[in-house]
Amino acid sequence: MCGRFVVPSTTDELLSVFDATGDSAAEWKPSYSVAPTDPAPIVREWIHDETVQRDLDLASWGLKPGWAKPGGPAPINARLESVASNGMFRSAFASQRCLVPMAGYYEWQQMDDGKQPYFIHSDGDVLVAAGLYAARQEGDVWKISFTIITRAARDASGEIHDRMPVFLTPDVWDQWLRPEKITDKEEALSMLDRSSIAIAETVTAYPVARTVNNVRTLDPGDPALIEPAAKKG
């Protein structure tokens, strides 16, 4: 799974990388610990006045469709194996897809003396996870939420945890973002599988300080969170 991730990029950097617009992301501050329910930047395309608009939006991590009951589940992850058919996700999979940029994410291993966090990342400047989003009206305000698609882990990530985000190669970003409805689910799933395997080959991991373990006491703006942990002994 993916339960915490890192987005060190500024709004301007993300707007440039994805050739997007979006005033709603102006308040974004780089975070080295994005946790469930936190706001995070996503890239999505939607049709406005018959024109495709590509926006960078701040969205809450945990999918909450408009039809969902208040207080109901808001899943942070969607399994690749069932995302196209699961009732919580299939509508968003069909027509509300997004990109979730990050530098990497955290996973944990249980050790004799407690849980050891690892930072899992790639050599590139940005990793892009396949996401789904939903827009929900609350009073006069539209709230956007998202989830990250995950798959069985490969390579370095599989050494730490059995699941990993479905990452996208740059050549399929546009394809995933297109706002038209998916007609061939199997082809789309196959594309996600191929792309994520290619990115998995570039992924590496290293241990970080256990400061990461407590979201209530850490400083999410502290880049030291992703520094390699000092070796014991």
C-alpha cells in the first residue's frame, strides 16, 4: 500500500512540469510527510465550455465520491486488480483519473526494537502515481478528493512491503489524464501494468530516521525526514 508520501516540489515547479494551470494550488507548501486526509497536489483534466482544462488542484487524500454517505469510508488506495470493477472506484476509473506527483513514499519493516521506516524513491526528479479523483459539493464549496492505485510490489519496493503505487511513465501521462470515458478497461489496465513495471525497475529504498513514524510530532516541512538514517554500531 501507500500510506505516506513526499512532495517536495513547489506549486510553480509542478505547474511547469505538467503544463497545468490552477489557482487552487497556490497555498500548497512542500511536504515530506503527506498523510491520509491531508491536502496534496493532483493533476486532472476536465471539460469546461467544451475545452479541455488541465489543472493542478489541492485535493484531500482519501476518495469521497459525491454519492458517499457522510462518515463513510474514504479509501487512500485502490487495488489495480479490482479498480475497474469495484463499486467505490469504477466510475472514477472510467472518467475521473488524475496524476499524483511525488518524490517517493514511505513503508515500514517490523524490527525487534520497533518499526523501521524506509524512503522508497527513484533516480528521477518526480514519480507520478496513477490516481482517481472525485468532486463533492459541501454547501457552496466543491471539495476534491483522491486515491492512489496500488499493485503487487516489484524490485526494491517489494523488499519492504508487498504493495506499491502504480507509477506512470511520462509517455502515458496524457493518455491517463484524458477526460473521456474509458471504453476498453482491459487495455487501460494492461497499460497501467506495463508502465508501473517499467518504473519499478528504477526504484530504490533506504532507511530513514524513526521521526517519520509519528505524524503528530514531526514537521512535514522538514527535508531531513528523507535523509538516510545513521548506521548503528
